[in-house]
Amino acid sequence: MQALDKDFLKALEKIQYGKNYTVEDAALVLEAEREVSAALFEAADRVREQVFGKGVYLRGIIEFSNHCQKNCHYCGIRAANKINRYRMPQEEIIEAARHIKNAGIGTVVLQSGEDPWWNPERMVQLIKNLKDMAGITITLSIGERDFQEYALFKKAGADRFLLKIETTSEKIFSAVHPDDQLSQRMKCSKWLGEIGYMNGSGCIIGLPGQTATDIASDILWFKDMKMDMIGIGPFIPAQNTPLANLAPGSTFMTLKAVALTRLICQKAFLPATTALETLEDEGQLKALKAGANVIMLNFTPPQYKKDYNIYNNKKAIGLENALKTIERAGRFLQMEVQNK
Ligand code: 5AD
Ligand code: SF4
């Protein structure tokens, strides 16, 4: 065995048994070569089995507006991009949610750009109308808002919130987010936890200048914040963006990051992300075998979906595909308890 492999195994063991590990240990695990990475994936798979069993949770996502006031350098629907903009009418959002429910899926994820047209009043109306549908869990993914608004949405019936930190590196964060501050994003995440949302975060793998230590720091931050849901996906270039010519993120590094997150944040829901499946054949299958236990299905009506291109060639995962992947992973569909 090479000296490096020994160090990797030692770090992996420390993390696995929750001993006093450091960010350097976590980075070392992320730097594992292919030959030794199986030990990481197997460890993550075991923890997933112990904590969650074989169930894979499905979520139905509705991309209800692609208007956005921000200009994140990696994103295809950033404000500066000349694309077809849409806002789904409320009735169509409700209709899409009904499809999700009829497919036996209990959780609706409402995702949009940062769209101020969806002001507190409109959002509350939408949330209340959705909530009238018996037994639906509502997840919001609509970006940064102030404390009062987050609290208002919770009170109206929203249950969960996804707000990715994207990276906890101050340097990288400010380089790719011209309109945002890392401290404010962190504050929003803290509020969401305080208000009582099931709290979701996540990061992008392959941002310019990002090192294994940066990713390890993200994962330790997720743990610190007691995140309930953590979505980790590779960077994929989007046309007409400042990062259009950057190479895509490594799917191997993404899988290692998912596995390490499973070891460190054992009880978190971890999606096998659409971005991973977009970049690599069987990417979601591999993620399910490396600690992931959630798949998000796209229920955006086709006439809108074609304009929600946050990155190039984005795949839309359908129910049939997901079921096949779940079966091939030797897992089963987790049915969720309906509360009404
Ligand atoms: N590559 C990968 N992920 C991206 N996102 C946005 N643009 C890209 C891209 N080019 C992700 C961000 C955001 C989520 C909605 O999509 O993580 O939070
Ligand atoms: Fe807007 Fe989100 Fe894209 Fe940033 S990542 S430009 S906030 S949709």
C-alpha cells in the first residue's frame, strides 16, 4: 500500500467513527484516487442503509418562474441573459402539483429565479391554495428573502426550504455572485433553521479555483448548520454566461463529496442530482450507491421547461427513469405517510 492510501484510510476511519477529524482529513478523503475510492463509497452506502434503509424518496419539482434579478456567473437564466421569460399562472402551478400528488409523490418543490413579482402576498396565496390539497408537503426554492417573508411563508404552510450556499469560500463566492454576499446567504440559511423549516443547502462542485479543502469546508459547514437536506451537483457550463467556456465539474469529485457528506451529515436527505445525471451516464445510479437517497422529478409543463435552462442540456428526470434507477440500485420507492 502506498503511503498516500494509508493516510486516506486513516482519515476515512476517523470520519466514519466521528473521532476528532479536521478539515484536512475531510479534504484528504475527497482527494482519494479511483483505486481506493470504493472504500469511501461503501462506507457511505452502509451509513445510508443504517440510517434510512433501502427507501428512495421522490420529490416533484415545478419551475414556476424563470425571471431572476440576479446575475450568478454560472447560471443560464441570470438576469442579463436574453431568454424567453415566463411565470406560470397560479392555476397551472396548482394543476402541476395535482399531477405530482396523483403520481403518489407527497412533496412539491416550488423553484424559481429570484423573482420579486412573486411578492409576499402572491406567494402566501399560492402556498395556501397548494396547502388546501390534502397531504402535500411544500418545499420552497426561491432564493434570498428577508426574515419576515420567510416566516410568513412558513406560517402560510410551507414546510421546507432549499437555499444553496453554493460555496462557503468567501473568495469563490464573491467571484461568481456579483449581487450577493456570503454573509447574507449564511444569515438567510440561519433564519430558515430558526423559523423551523426543514432546512436545505448544497454546493456546486467545479467552481473556478475550488479545491478539495474548499469542498471539505462546505461539508463541515452543512454539519455545523445541522442541514436536513444537502444537494451537491457538478458545475455545468451554461451558454452566454461568464463561465460558458469553463470545463464542467468532475463527476467523480461530486460522487466523493456526496459520500463524504453522508458520512459527516448522517441523517440528511441527499438527492442524486439532475446535474450529475446530465453529465454522466448512470450518474444518479452511482449517487444512490454513494449515500444519496432522494430523486427529484421534473413536473414543469413542457412549454415552460424548455426555457428553464440553468445549464446546457439539462435533463428532465421522469418517473419511469427514476423507477428504473431505483430498481437497478437494489432499492425501493419510499412511500411517504400522508398527513390527511
Ligand atoms: N451548473 C450547475 N449547477 C447550477 N446551478 C445553477 N447554474 C448551474 C450550473 N451552471 C444550480 C445552483 C442553484 C440551482 C438552482 O441550480 O446550485 O442553486
Ligand atoms: Fe438567479 Fe438562482 Fe440563477 Fe443565481 S442561480 S442567476 S439567483 S436563478
